[in-house]
Amino acid sequence: MRKIIYIFISIMTLMAVSCVYPYEVELKDGSSGTVVIEGDILCGEISTFKVALTNSVSDTISSWFVVHELYVEGENGEKHYGRDLFKIGYYEVDTRNLKKDVKYRFVAKISKDVQSISYARTYSTDFMPVLITPPIDSISYQVSPDSTSVSIKVTSHDDTQPEGYYRWDYVEDWEFTSSHMATHEYDYYSNSIREIDFMNENRYYCWGNNVSEDVLLYSTEDVGANFAPLVTLSNISCTDRRVQRLYCITVKQYYISQESFRFWDVIRKNENLSGEIFAPQPSKPQGNIVCEENKDEYVIGSVSCCTVSTMRKFITGEEFGIYKDPFVCNPRSLDMGQWQNAYMDGYDVVTVLEGTPPYLWAKKGCVDCRLYGSKAKPIFWPTNNK
Amino acid sequence: MRRILSIILIALSLPAFGQKISLYKSPLDSVVKRMDALFDGRIFFVPDTTGNTKLTIQVDNPSLFVDEAVNVLKGEGYSVTMQDGNMFILKGVGISTKLPLQYFQESVAASSGSDEYLDALSEDVRIANFANKVYEIGREDNCKGGKLYLSGVVQNVRNGEPLVGVSVYSEEHKSYAQTDEFGFYKILLPAGANKIKASGFSLNDVELDIRLYETGSLDIIMKEKVFSLNEATVSAESSNTRRTNKMGVELVRIGRIKQVPTVMGEADVLKVLVTLPGVKSVGEASGGFNVRGGATDQNLILFNEGTIYNPTHLFGLFSAFNPDVVTDVELYKSSIPAEYGGRLSSVLEIRGREGNDKNVTGSLGIGLLTTKGHIEGPFTKSGKTKFIVGARTTYSDWMLGLLPESSGYNQGTANFYDVNASISHKFNEKNSIYAYGYYSRDKFSFSIDTTYMYHNINGSLKWRSNFSDQHSMIFTVGYDQYGYDVMDTHKDVEAYNLKFNIQQGFAKLKFKSVLNDKHTLNYGLNSIYYHLKPGMMLPYNIPGANPSLVKENILDTEEAVESAVYVSDTWNISDKVSADLGVRYSLFANLNPFKYYGGPEFRVSGKWLASDRVTIKAGFNSMRQYIHMLSNTTTMSPTDIWKLSDVDIKPQTGWQAAVALYSMHFNDKVEFSVEGYYKKMDNYLDYKSGSVLIMNSNLAQDVIETRGQAYGAEVMIKKPLGKLNGWISYTYSRTLLQEKADRGVFSVNGGDWYPAAYDKPHDVKFVGNYKFTHRYSLSLNVDYSTGRPVTVPVGKYLYGGGYRLYFSDRNAYRVPDYFRMDVAVNIEPSHYLKQLSHFSVTFGVYNVTGRKNAYSVYYDTNSGKSVQGYMLTIFGAPIPYVNINVKF
């Protein structure tokens, strides 16, 4: 449907009737300060919870609040208290030893009123059974017919349940290189070039890292079988360094309840709204956290209780076979007198040809991979590159 | 010699067939009319302009009538000549049948050319002749006094088309009648001398002297008005509001529709509605309209009796009706006649034209986006069978072709067409049959991979019979279909075809009985059979690619029957007070699984003529609706779902109470009106947060039942006729909804009342037309309204790895106010009568001030921490247009 409006806009633009203008709505008061709780009770793992308040649209500073207590409680009375991670609102609960046949709930006592810090409200869920997440069947990739992109897909199924509501998140790591392997380094202040110790000082091998931002969901409600085939997790363009050398995706799969699925689905749909002619209206996600002292208080957050299935997959650049360097990286030779200016213009030295100068220079982006990642190699990384 | 088709004027008594015929002092044309009905060939005669000829003919058997009439005519000094089976009646000298054959044919050919010229020139003469007579209806000796009925058809003098909504009245005796969709009227008058008047919008008034001795009929001819300054103006629109009991009825003739400037210059049947008080739309390109706080699916849209589910083309830019084949539109926004039901807010009747019964004529129109044409005329010279066919298509593809290739849309297509056809046949004075057909289709794809299609099909057959002076009947059967089809071939394994389809068959039987001068009854039966396919998701296998993995999913077909029986009485309590009392009982049964609902609906309205200038009316209407449109978009979209009431989804019910005051000023040339209403709705369905409406087998879970209330006041000053004509109106209105079920914090807006998406409290509308000369006129259209409610982000939060928007309560904010002004210059065709074709040209500018009206606002979080708001404007600059029409 989004296409309709694009075309509509295009037509009207063509007719010199431009269509989209920046706009600022004047907000009424009292629009900030809704409690937001994120995190799931992950049976068999360490669970992380994040407590926050909504900000007004333009604010960057969080509103003030205090978490007095945060714990996961079993129906059998066991309590697992949260540990403050000293990152405002982040807590960690050790839920590695939860029992799969006990129902658990999440509880947090929060005060968000500066005037009465000691008065805390209790935000909690009902007791929930532990949902046993099926293992991930496979992670695969599919190159687009024109080889301009690749999609990473996950497949899963569950024979034990007739229907499943799946949610995923993932962490991506990738190893990449700069276009040119620089053997030398330039020093601006002395206007000199020196050879580097490649093993320890290279700007050739780097690693990138990213966590998923999109809401990734799948429901087998209308499928008839509990089978989630080839659900797209991520789309990567052929000019993205992820597909250059070695790509790794670590996918976590969660089983969530139908209510929780709806909650995430609303968040997902609200993201995709664009004021189109036929666009659905935005709506408020309905989670499962209730303020016990004031049932009418709206709280954002849906806490699920489940086990986690994790799968990691490495894919090499050769396997993808689609990488195209985003830059044109033809090195040119420069005399010493040009070095300082070239450096200021964003060039760096690549190498010294056999024997004596000329020195070859290229754009910094072609020489220094750190511009697009870091030298921090993940501990589990299989290659020996440094 | 002039050939006159038999139907121009008649004044004759109407004894039943098979009985003896007696005409007493009848004028020549009445006699010829009667002869024509009994004579096999055609009769040519020169009308008696003096009106002096009075013929008295009496026969015992109709078969003897023609011979007897010939004898009487000859006795009065007429010559009657037979030629090729045709009869020629001339005063004095007859025609020689012995001329050389060739000579005769030439003379006929030559004279027929000048006949048309004379015909056109003589319209005024004919009207004058018609009006300057004294009509004697029935025989004076048979007159028993008391009150008698006069009935007939009001026709356009030019093409014989029936004129709808014309007032026929006697000021002296305070009787009033209005012509129905067939141009038929019936008025009760005291026996003896009467003066009756006929007036209609953009028609010259006709005043007739009548001597009414027996119940009888008189057809009236009227001529379209050429506006000029000194003309007497008695407006039918104002007479209607004063005379009928109904309130909140808006009749707009096609002439007015064509004057109102629109985007791209397409005369638009629906867009003109939005210029009326009490009618709103959510945005400029939206197809639906909202009447007095009702939702878009609460309007019953009838085109020649068929129900239209999606009245728009090109995603709401145009309405789906070709203006060339439409005669008028009538919107009932308050008093809904008991014969209509099934929708909560309003009934919009779009009436097609019947066609010219004299000549074959047509038109051709060319605009920026569409081209259209129509042809109409009689099948036979008698004009008893006539037809009209119209078609319209677009060539908007060229606009898409202009897009840069990088947009990916320049291979897109957007096209639509609609076709209308109707045939009517008049068996005799009492029985006519009409057949209508309509088909509209839209197809648009903006990239190669997604195609949207939708269509409307309607067909109906109508039989109208006036079996006696007091009783008449209309019986209609028909079939309607609406469906859409979305094809997505974006990815081979995910390619699908999504279909939705609704079909209905209907039968309507309505009777009208005039019991006496106090009571007129309307009663009848309606029945609709629904067959609805709520969704079909089919895998689509792209040839030569991987097979689609989409699972075939066909939702259960819904079937239901909706029937209703109604009766209403128009009761003239006194000269000043009258009332319409109607009751309708509707019964709805969903067959799968079986579940029925039913209930009475009341339609009551009354009128008090407080003085010669002031009329006060009040009304109460209750309605029931068994089919619902489910949507979570702001406007009507081509993928909206219709759903029948079932076990879980209750029918919508509602009532409206209204009062109104009308007064006439400045010699009755200006009408002032104020109407106030209060409306309650129950079980209106709104979407639940995060609902999925397409391919949902359990829709009841995703919608909420709401109760609604709407109230408002409409003030209007109208000058329907004259050199400067038009109206200005101000409306204050509110529409509020509340979720019925208490779902606590999850109730929409916490269970409080919230404004509906089309709640726009203030609105001012102006529609004006100024005629400089007969050929040049200027139209101006101004529209101001409060911005519509929207749901906006009022906060943001980090969740699931990204910033998410925190939205306000539903519809808690508003887009900026709306203002638009359009102008158009109309150049009417030249008045050279002998010219074969007539050009008319319209230039105009839509949104002259270029105001960037917000259609909607939306927000983007892509930039990370800052959230940027954007406003979408649909027509944010002046849009010029030109339209050329040719009539032949």
C-alpha cells in the first residue's frame, strides 16, 4: 500500500504539487512519564530487564525515576532479585535455575515522583508458565536474483505445539578488510612515512558488530502447521562490508504468548506508518504489565517467560559472492610536497613501491578499515587475523 | 409541414380500456393523441395554436374511435389524407397523394431539415401555446364537485425526458405535489377552476388554467431556463423545503454539479455533496463521505436502485459515475423515507437519465485525465422505446510514464473505466419498463509486482404501473456485485492473489395509494440476499519461477437475507400542519451459522407552515444496519472489508432527532434555513489496537463495539436562481465514540469518549455562480473546516533495540485547519441553432491560494534520537485544468 502513496506523491510532484513538508505538532502536557519495561524471563539463562520512562519526542534526557526492587517470583515462592548493572534502569536477574514446570512472574517497585521518593508503585505481570522454545532448524541466506542483496533467513518448527508465536533477535559480527593493505603510515607533523608492523598495527583487518533493531516476529496462526519457514531476519546490500569476508549471525529464538505477539506486532506496525492515504491508524501496544496500585495506569512492556534457543552461523564472503566495493580505490602516486594537503583532504598512504618513491596514496576509507569498524575481534572468532 | 410527435401535449380524460370513449370539447392534440394510441401508422398534424377547435367524439367501442374522429374532424373543416399507412391531418386543404414519388420524397427530406430548426425555435412558442390555454379535464356534466385528482408527467420540452423533483402546486388551494423519478405527479384539487403552477430548479415556471371536472391527467412541458436578470424566479428548491414534510433532503441537479469546480475539472457527482452542509470527508482524495457524524459505510449509495459499495475511481480521486448519464443526486441526511433502510446515516440516490425520446443525440468530453462520451435517443420514431449509453475511461498512464525510471514506477499503470446503459419502454400510459446496467472497473499497479483491481457491477429491471388514479406500483429486481483483487508478485515464493467479493440479489416492491385528500400511503416490501466471500488468499505461481509457498486460505462464505416491510402515511392534518408517519420492520438472517436480528424502525417528520414565509419542521428517524465496513485506515481504501452481522457482530442501530426552521426573504428569492440534530449510534465497529482485518477468520476479536453520539447545527443561506446563485453555509457538529466493553486500561482511550476521525466541529462552505451573459459564467467554491483528528506520537522510548514512538490517545490531536478556494470559468455553447455540434469549455483552478492543507501527519524515527514530524499534502499548489465538451 505504501507504494500507492509514493506514486501519488510522485505524480503530484511532477505536476509541481509537492507533497511532504516538515511539521511539528504542539503537544499537550503530561505526555511523558509512562513506565516502559523491557525484558523476558529467560529460563536457563541470565535475564536482563530495562526500566525506563517515555521521553517527549524531542527530549534526549530520561525522566527521573528510582527502581526500589526488581525480581522474578515463582508461584512456589522462590524469588530471584535483580542486580543493578549501573547503567540507568538496567538490571540482571539470574534465572538459570528456574524450573520449567513452575509459573513465574515479573515484579518491579518503581517510584517516579520526585516529591515522594519513598512511595513506590508495584508493576507486575501475572504468573506465566515457561514456554519451551523449539530449537532453530537452520539459518540460511538467499541472494536476490540481481545479486544486489542477500537476505538472512531463519527456519524453525515445533511438533509439540499446534501453534507457535516466534520472536527473534540477533547479534551480527563480521570481519572485513580495507580495500588496500597499507604497509606504511603517514605522520602529519613530521611529514614522513614509516613502515608499520603489519601483525600488530595493520589497518587492514577489522570487525563490525550490530544488534537487531527491527521487531522480528512470526505467527503460525494462519499456517495450519507449527512451521516458520525462511523468515527474513536481515537484508544486506552487496556494498555492505558484512558480505565481504566473513559474516556471523547469532540468533536467539523466543517463544512468546499470543498476547505478547500482538504487543510486538503493534510496535512493528506503528513503525511502518507513514501517513499514507490508506495507512492504518497508529495504536497503543497492550502489554501484560499492570500497576497494582492503579490498574488504570498505562504501562508499556510485555514480559514473556520462556526458554531460549540460540544458533550461530558463519557465512563467508565467497559463499555470498555478491560483494562490491562501495568506493573506487585507485591509488595515485604523490610527491612529498603534496602529502600534507592530501592528508588533510582525506587521503592516506598505501604503500611504497619496490625500491624508492613514488609513494602510493589512496582515500583514507580505502586504507583504514577502522573507519567502518574496530580492531576488537570477537572472542569466538574462527580466523587468526589480527 | 411540421411533424409533431404525439406526446407534446395532452389533456384528456382517462376512461379504462374496453369501455366506451367519450371526449367532450377536447382540443385537437388530445384527440390526435388518443387516435395515435389506436392507429397503426403515424399521425402527422399541425397543432391548433388558437385553441379554438373543440371536438366532441363519442363511441361505444374503441375500435370505432379513429373512424369517428376522422368524421368529426372532417366536419370541423379538416382534411384527412392517408399516405403509406400514415395519416395527415391538415386544416382546410389536404395534401395531394398524386405527386411524382421522387418529388414527394425530396420535399419530405427538405422539410425535415427545417423542421428541426423550427422545432428548436418554437420551444418557447410551444410552451406559450401550452400555457395560454384553458384545460378542461373531464366533462362538465359529469362533475360531481368535491376534490379530484390530476396526474401526469412533467417533461423537458426539448427531449421529452421526465423532469424529477418539479413542484406542481396550487397556491390558492394549498395543494402540492412533487414529481417522482419518472417525472410523474399527482395532485388533489377541488373541482372547477384551478390555477396550477409548476416550478423546478433551472426551469422556467409554468402556470396553467384548469377546469377540473373529473379525475384525469395532464402532461406538462417545461423549458430549461436561460438565466437572465429580469426573469421571475420562483424556485423549486425553496418551494420543496416549504411544502414537503421531509427535512434534510438535498437535491442537486447535474447542471449544478457541472458548475462546481473540482480537481482536474471532472464534474463529480460525489464531490459536490461535500459542498453541502452536514456532509464531510476526511480528506481531499478520499472517496467516502460522512453525513451528520455517520461513518462512510453508513451511507446507502443507490445508482438506479443498485447498491454501490465503492463509489470511487483512482483511489478516491474521482467518483465512479459518468456525469453525462446522471440527471440528479438526492441525499437524505435526516428524514429517510421508510422505503429505504439498511444503513444508519443517509441515503444517496443517484438517478440516471432516461434518454431523449425525440432525436438521437450525444456528447463527447475531453479532460486532463479522462475522456467520456454518451449517446441517447429513441429506438423508434414514436419515442416509446429509448436508450442511453455512456462510457468513460482514463488515460492517466501517461503521467506514470513521465516518472523517472529510477523511481521504479514508470512502468506502473492506473486505469479505470465505467459503462452505463439503460433502456426504457413505455407500453402504454400506465405501464413502463426500465432496464439498467452499470459496470465500473479500476486497475492500478505502481510497480510491476503489485496490482490492485476492483469493480462494481449492477443490473436491474424495473416495472412501473399506475393501475388506477389512486394506486401505483413499482417493482424492481436486480443484482449487485463489488469485489477486489490484489496480486502481489514481489517474490516468487511469496506471490499471492487476494480476493474479496460481495454479491447481492434484490427485489423491491413499492406501492403508493392516495386514500383521500388527507392521506397518501406508501408501502412495500424489500428483500436482499447477500453472498459474501470475505477473503481468498491464493498462491500465485509466476511462470518460470519457484512455486509460491503461500498457503491457500479461503474464508467461509457468508450468506444472509435482509427483508423489510414498510408503510408510511403522508397526512395533511390541516392547511398548515402535516406529517409523514412511517414504520419499517426489518429482519436479517445470517444463514451460516443461522442467526437472526430484527426490529422496527420509525420514520416520523412533521411540518408547520407558521406563516407565508416561515416553515418549521421536526423529525425522528431510527435505522438499523446489518452490513459493516471494517477499516483501520482513515479513508475508504480499496482493500476495506465488508462484514455481515453474525453471531458475534450485532447490527448497528441508531436514531436521529432533528428540528429545522426555513424562512424566505427578498421576494422569496433567498432562503434561510437552520437545522439542528442529535444522533445516537450503537454497535458501530471501530478497530482494536493492532487489529488485523484482512484474511481474518475471527474478525469479531479484532474490532470493538462502540456507541456514538453526534450533534450539530447547520445554517444555510441559499439563493438558488438568478444571475448570482449559490449558497453559503456554516455547520457546527461533533461526533464522538466510546468503546462499549470495559477492557480497563486497554479500552480505547481508557473507555472515554473520543472524537471520530471525521469530527470537524466548524465548517464554512460557499458555492457561488455568477452569469455574466448567457455564455460566460464564473464559479467560486470556498471550503473551510477545522482540521481532522489524528493520533500523533507524544513520546518515544527505546524498545527491542530501537526507538519506538509513544502515541497519544486515539484522535487526541488535530491537523491544521483546512482551507481551499477554487474558481472556474464556464463558456457555454453558442446558441446557433443550425450548428451541428455545440462546444462548451471550462477553465479552472483548484486550490487557487495554493494552501498546503495537511492530509495527514506522520513521524519518522530513522534519524535515531530525534523524531521528525511530516505533513502530507495532497494538492498543495494551485492546479489548473481545462475541459472541453462537445454535444451533438
